[in-house]
Amino acid sequence: MINRTLEIMLNRHSVRKYADQPISSDDKHRLFNCAMRAPTAGNLMLYSMIEVSDQKLKDRLAVTCDNQPFIAKAPLVVLFLADYQRMFDYYLAFEADKWAEKNGMKFRSPEEGDLLLAVNDALIAAQSMVTAAESIGIGSCYIGDIMENFEEHRDMFNLPRYVFPITLLCFGHILHSEKPRRQIPRLDEKFVHFENTYKSFDDADLVHLMDKTEEWQYQGRPHVYEEGNIGCNLYKRKYAADYSIEMNRSVRAALENWKKDKNLQ
């Protein structure tokens, strides 16, 4: 039985064109409240959200996030941050550093595991906002490119040391005048759903990994790739693309900044 929630989740797709209609303050409140009700590790809410309303910032994000002009036109843009700075400052406010020293414990600064925990919290909250938005006719699009250009994004939003911009979300009312989009197929479930143990695949299986996507894109029409096959095509367009190289450089810089000195300043 398909209920309303399942229908929303199964039919959701990224929306990059929005109706010329602002998102009301009431709807914004609902969306942020739903994000804040998302599951969170230890109820610590290791994330923060920045509503980007300044048009100059949105215009700049449209450039720094791999040149995507629709970002600047989105009625609502929200930056989700993996945030361990707030809890670290909280511990210091209660003098946990002195307590640790008194009790023979090393008072540590946030480490890699803390970052990944905060990333989990932020992304779970983001997806909760996406589902809530879809339920009231507001479309959305994730922008993973916010992980590029770490230094500029850090300066743009005054991000402290233990905060990392993990995703950006654009929201806007769906244009009902547009023709319904064909739903983009996902991988065959056998490639992603295992039981009890991880499953590796041999080449004979892997060459069929993207069959559904290729069929959707070309609708059965023969397609000859300049690179020779779909695997090399994806390698060139995604894995070896300039934006991917920059994203890895940027994340590396963020991690170095996060863990550059394990001792307290």
C-alpha cells in the first residue's frame, strides 16, 4: 500500500527551475522545524543551517559552486554545516578542560570521527527538510559543489575551525506548467542491497552497473561514446573532471585545518 509519505519519497526529483513565488515565512518555519526534528547523534545536533538571503552571496555561490546560475535565482538557499565548534565551545564554557586535567584525562580537540558524526547529523537534517518541502509543493536541489573552494566559502560565511560546509540546498515552488519529468532510474537493487555482508562484483556484472541509466538517457537509441564506452565517459565527466579534482583539494584543505594541531591553542 502506497501512502502519501511513500508517494512523496518515491516520486521526488531534483528541481532547478522555480515558480516566481516567494516561500512564505510560515513555510520556512515549517521546513526549518522539520530539519531540527531529524534524528541526531546523542541529541547534540552537530550541525548548523545558514539561510542565504543576501543576493550578493547567492550570486557568488552560483559561481563558486561550479557555475550553476539557478542557485542565484532560488527563492530559498540553505547552507548545511557539519558543526562541532558549538559543542567544543560549550565544553570550554563549562571548563571541561580544567575538569579533564584535574581528573588525569587529556582534553582533546575535535578529531576525524567527530567530523563524520557531524556530517551525518547535517545530512540527515537536510534530507528531512527536503522531504518536508516536497510535501507542500516546494522542490529542491542538493548542491554538493559547496565542498569545493573551501577557503572562499569559509570566508564568505565566517566559518570557524570546526565547521565544514557539507551541502547546500536550493528550494522553490514547483512549476506545475512544466511537463512531468521522466523519473531517473537508480541502479539495480542487486548492486546496492546486500544481506549480512558486503558483496563485490566481477567485471561481467559491473559492465551492467549503469544499464538502467543509459537506457533512460538514450531511450534505446544506439549511442557511441567519444571515450569508447560509458565507463570511460563517466570517468571523464565525473571522477576526473576539474570540479572533482577541486573538491578533493578543498576537502583535503578543510581536513588539514581541522586537525592541524591536536593540542589546544
